[in-house]
Amino acid sequence: MSFKKRWDVGDIQRQLSACAAQISNGYNDGFTEWACKQDLLQVKYELDQMLLDLPTFAGEEEYLRELEKKIVWKTLNRI
């Protein structure tokens, strides 16, 4: 395998969370918040496009179900 992973999922998640926090920060103006949201939307769009073109793997459905459970729990805990 010639691919070398040069990034860390946790680091990407932290950077995206920091961007989301800037959008929710009451001290920022709308221009800063909108620029951060545009960045997040661009990342989401690009990722969605990449995922559409990828093959499906064994165990993927179970993995997605577990992720969905986490999302549901997070949503329920916000209420």
C-alpha cells in the first residue's frame, strides 16, 4: 500500500468544532460567522460528493447504525 495517512481524524474534528464554536460565539460579527459556516458547508459538500463515489464495504451498515445511535443519543441529551 503506497498511501500514507498524513492526517488525524481527531484533529479534523477539533478544527471543525472550533469553527462551529466561532459561529456560535456572540462576540463575532455576522461576516466572521458566515465565513466559518461557508467553510463547514464546503467541507460537507466535498465529503458528501466523495462518499457517493466510494464502494460499500462489509460491516459498513453496522458501523453506520452505530453512528446513527450516537447521533440520536446526542440529540436526545440536548432536549
